[in-house]
Amino acid sequence: MRLLLVFIFAALIQGCASSPSGSSWMYADFNKYGKNYADFPTERLSIAQTKQEVVGVLGSNYKVVEAGENYEVISYQKWKSIAGPDYVESTLYLRIIEGKLKNWKISSDTVEVVPRTW
């Protein structure tokens, strides 16, 4: 009986920890590594930052959406942690022209579902 109480107490304490990435401990599973669940820190972005400065703010987990001779559009995703398959809640698109940030926008019309692996 004491062992059962210790186990339950340990499980409750572990569940109280919050994740720095913004994912919820209630829906934790094993395939969320490398996904962003936190809000985009757009207050730390400014026009004319270099791509290296942008990556320093947002991290290196981006996708190149479009690229041309002297421009590229990159994107970052914010995932939603729910009971069931997680999905992309919003996407941050950044246009970089001649190595400098020109503008950005956040879109919530994207849906990419990650299947659960049991």
C-alpha cells in the first residue's frame, strides 16, 4: 500500500513540471521532440535583421518555402497539443531579400497532423 502511494505521489510531482517548449504534460507522448508549442517571439524580430540574427531568435528548425536568386521565404510552425493527433496551429512566414528580413506574417490556415505512435 505504501509503495502504491509513493508511486502515485511521484507521478503527480512529475506531472506538475512545465515544458519550456509550451507542450502540455497532460497530452505528452514520445513523438513531440523538435516541435515548437510556444508562441512566436515576434517582438524580438525587426526589419533588416540578417538571416543569421533571425535564426538566432527563432531557432534552426525552419523550412525553406520558396527561394529565388536573391530572396527566400522561410517558415516556422507552432504546434497545438491536444488529446488526439497534434496539429500545426499557426505558421510564421518570413521573407528574406538579399540576406535581410523584409517582412513576416503569421498564418493560421495550415493544418499538418502528426500521427501518434504507440
